[in-house]
Amino acid sequence: MALTRQDLVYRALYNLGVLPVGQNPGSEEYNAVDLLVDPMTEDLIARDIVHIQDVDAIEEKYFLHLGHVLAGHATSVFGMQNDPALAARAAKGEKDLQTIFSTRPTYETLEIQAY
């Protein structure tokens, strides 16, 4: 089952400690984090960490790690930019995403050069 952009924003808010389990965020909190989703995914694609084609259909294997990375990007919005635990989880999330993404099959034909 693919997860949505809304699920990702909720996960990031939960990771930040702003959203208690089972509650809905206020529109200000939601919109502040939602604005960071597209720049975050473009940044991850540009650095060849992971390619997310559709943020409304996120594969489950990427979801938790993306939630940590998005929470890391949103720390300054909530005044938590000096929290080393959030920064460490965001960095680990990027590393885990890169590991998962780099081990995927490419299905490309291997070109051999005979000497």
C-alpha cells in the first residue's frame, strides 16, 4: 500500500514531537511542513540519494526514513534546529534511503569491453 503526502507530513510532525498520536495537526503546522515536502524530495533526487516519483504514492520501504529527513528539514520551523537527536535521525534517514535505493536492480544491460 502506497502512502501519501499527508501521511508523510503527519509522520514528520510526529517525529518532531509536535503531533501527539491520534491527533490531527493545526493548519499552520501542517502547511509549514507540507511546504517542505517538494524541496526535500528535489534535494534528495539532486544528490542521488533516492528518487521519489510521486509524493502521493510513497513506497513503504522509504516512508519512515523520509519522515525522519522531513522532520530534520522542519526543525527550524519549530525552533528545534539545535536538537542533536533530530539531526542525527535525519542524517541516518538519508543514509538509509541511499542504502535502500542503491541496492535496487537497474535492469540495464551490462556493456563489456573486450581487450
